[in-house]
Amino acid sequence: MKKKARNLLKTIASFFTKHHKAMDDLPERYSYNPTLRWNADLESYFSKAYGPHHFSRISQALSRPSCYSCIRVNTLKSTPDAAIEKLRAVLKEKGADISKCDVEGMDYVLFVRGSGPHAIDYGCAADGKLPKEVLVSRKCAEAVLRGAQVYVPGVLGCTAHVEKGDVVAVSVAVEQPGADDGWVVGITRGTVLQGSETDPYHIERRGLYIGQGRAMLSRAGIFRVMEGLAVDMSDRVFNLPSLHDVLEGEIFLQNLPSIVAAHALDPQKGERILDMCAAPGGKTTAIGLLMKDEGEIVAADRSHNKVQGIHKLAAEMGLSCITPYKIDALKSVCTTNESDDFSNHSCIKDNHVGNVQGSDLIKSELEKSKLITFERLNAEIDFKKSGFFRVESNQINVLVSNEKANETTYTSKAAIRKEMRIKRNGPGRNQSLGGRVEKSKGFAPKSFDRVLLDAPCSALGLRPRLFAGEETIESMRKHATYQRRMLDQAVQLVRPGGVLVYSTCTINPGENEAVVRYALDTYKFLSLASQHPRIGGPGLVGRFEFPDGYTEEWLRPGEEELVQRFDPSSSLDTIGFFIAKFSVGSNKADLQNSAS
């Protein structure tokens, strides 16, 4: 296994050797050299936990995307070789370099090589003439760094006289310190950039240029409409092939550590598995593939729309073993006695609300899709019959009555936003019979063979990230408290002899090693188990004493090799991620003590 892991490191390390151009020749202003900003107390905490030099490397890695995209092949519908052939055909114009993961049991995982950072010629003339420029929001920029285009909602400002077809430089507005120790983006959408030092964020934009492209709308057009493509990116600092809507159902774009987490759970055919915080469904479907779609996976999430998304993804991938439920993870254990049938392992609130199980899942999804389309069509017909129609968005957003053609009624901004939400997300659960999901009051104790708790967290391991100042020591502690409460629920749901896997996508030891320490100290029947495959690094050993006297306990010597910590600055070049696997022993006495 260690040899396979070393081979994986060599494969990924080779991604850095091609298409890598230094940016030192560019003017300092028109370059990409971000500095990730943190809350001062949190930065001090991380610097002491990792060491200042190591944390500096982590911060730098977080501000850049990985050098590759990781793809999971749906082995129920395709094979790795067939997927590679199709991907090469789709991405042939971009010369994509695709390879298989050589870790044992993970040959269905593919890597699509990216490149960067690239030196971009922004056309800075010797006479000092500056390029036309489009300023985008941080979230828009982070998406562009991952391969997306620049869309209208993400544009904050641009140079005067930008016309359709103009080549424009794309820069980023990142949050800056504001009043009351907060962070703000002090720029109004529609701001005109003059290229002078009096421009908003003129100094702050230095070193925050992410590429250039061709304007698809004029300046007036960009700020008149509410949606659409604003800039078609042609030259990027980081070039990652866009895989949006490519081979839907056959491949799934997923971070490598997330796939490893599914393998760490080691699901077996015929078992009953719970994914406590399942949305958007990536790990749920990964588990389903490892089980060869034989068994039962309960996918739980508190969000109605996210549960619908899991339904859709399972149907798209052809998985019939997944049953999504809407439930709060903090209420996962069924405690009521009102006609609870523990032989069915769950307490169902409403049996009539459209439960989709077993082999009927795919058929049901198709029927629901047709029903939603039919209802939307009827809604449009009814709307037109009412005598109203909407003027195109490049005109004034008004409703005109056929009966009163000479009168004009202006809609409110709230009505416009609602209309856009309906257009983007559909009519909503109250207007669509096909959008209902099954709710649960909880599940019977000890009713699952294995439980995955991929807990909601501070997400400080996700990349690329251009800002991290919103998190504080206090918010980190709240995350950890929430995670411990969810872990308390998860422990009760695993049968003796079963497995519990805990994972997060953060670099925060307080949400990782400290939660593991809590689990081991609170539940004596839990023990750390070895993980396969093991390609991540060891955990952190020791403790941290905060200025307010609070002490955070981490792992003890000998435990660090039983967890996996994925470091963004390591040669694996992944997101920041953490995985701990527990074996569950006999727990009757400990659970009674915990409950009391």
C-alpha cells in the first residue's frame, strides 16, 4: 500500500513539471500573488499548531487550485478506459492529460491534469496605456480559478467604454477590514474603473489578476441584465479543464480525500449504511458504487432541496440502494414511542409524502421530472391567460396588462428576485407534487452496520480560497460543539462491531483531532481503526492552551498514524481534509452513562 501511495505522489508531482511558467517577469500589479487574510487570533492559533513556516505554506496553497481535477468513474455505467477515451474526445482541443489512480482498489479514479500559474500578457503598452478591466467578486474569482467563466452576477465594476468583443483583464475585489473589526467589500455594483489611484480597490487589486478574456456584453449590457455570460475567459492564470455537464451519469467530479473517506468506511454488500450529512451526495453515491448497489444506504440531510438533489444524483448514476430522508442530524436517534416500528429501523413522519425506494427510484425520478415540466407549462399558460406578460430583461422590468395597455406597473425588487429564483430552482416544494421528500423522526439505536459523519465544518480546507477572515476562535469552537453533538447521535446508531467514520474538510485541529479526543474519552467502547487506503499524513499530537485558559486536547502518541490528515501544502496537492475511523465495541453501559 505504501508503494502504491508513493507512486500516486509521483503521478501528482509530475503534474507540476509541465506548463509551469514563472510570473516574475510580469509587472507586480498585473500578476496573481494573493495573500490569504485571517483573523489575527486564529492566525496565531494555526501558526502555533503547525509552526509558522508550515502554516505559511498552507495559506499559500489554499489560495491556489489543485494542479489537477479528480474524477470518479461510475462503474455501473462505464469503465475507466471507456471514460478516458470519451474524455479525451471531449477535451481533445485542450490537449487534456488523463491518468488513472494507481492506488489499489482506486483504479476507477482519474486525474485530469491542469496547468499554472501562467504568465498572462495583459497588453500593458510601453506608453503606459492600461488594459480595459472587469472587477469581479471573490466568490466569482474562486470559481474562475476552478475553470468557470465570468457571469453577470459576479461582476462588480469595469472600465468605462467596455464594448462587446473587447479583450479585458479580470481582477478581484477581496474583503477588506471595516468598522467594528468586521470585513466588507466597499464597492458598489456598477462602479466605473478609471485605472487611476483614486479607483476603488486600486491598491488592493495589486497581485489579484486572474486572467483575461473577451467581453460578451458591453458595460451597459452587463449592468442592465441579471444573468448571462459576461466574460469568456481565454487566458487563465490556472488552466483547469471545465467538466461541467460532461458525461453526466458516467463520471462525477470529486476531491480525492472525499473518495478516500468512502473507502475508509469499507462498506460491504448487503449492509445498512447511514450517511448522516449526505448532501450533495458525492460520498453517498461513492459508497453505493463500492457496495455494487447491493444493500441499503440511508442518506440524511436537513435541507429539503438538498434531499431532492440526492434523489436526482442517485437516479442519474443509476443507484437504487439509496433512500434519502429529510432530518436534522442532531435528531437522528429516534426517541419517541408513538407507534415506532423498530423492525423497520426508522420512525416515519408521513408515509404518503412520496417516498422513493429501491428499484423504483430511477423510474420515479423520470416521472417527477415530467410532472414538474407539465406543471410549469400549465403555470405559464395560466399566467398568459391572466392577461399579463413580462417584458424582456434588457428593457424595463415591468408587467403590462392587455386590458390597460396605457398603464404601466413597476414590480418590486423582491418580486424580481422571486421570479429569478423560480426560474433558477423551479416552482418550489409547495407548488410541485414531484418535489416532495420523505421526512423521518429518527432511526432506531444500533440499526446501522456503518455510519459516515462528514460533519458540517468551517471548510477551511477548501481551495482555491482568497479570504478566510470571517472565521474566529469563537466560531471555531461553535463548529466543534456542533460536531460533538452530531457525534453523540452517530455513536448511538452503530451496532456493536460496526464502524463509524468521521471526516471534515477543514485544517482546524479543534474540529479534527480535538473531536476525536472527545470521542475516545467519552465513549470507551470506541477505538481508532486502521484505514485503507492510507495516502494522507498523520494527525497532530499534543494540546493547545488558549489565552482564556481553555485547553484543547488533541491526539496522544501512537494515535496519529491511525487518522489521515490531508495537507493542502503537501505533494498530494489536495484540499485540506481529515478522516478518523472508529471501531464500535459493546456500548450498553457507556451509552446509559452518557444519556444520564
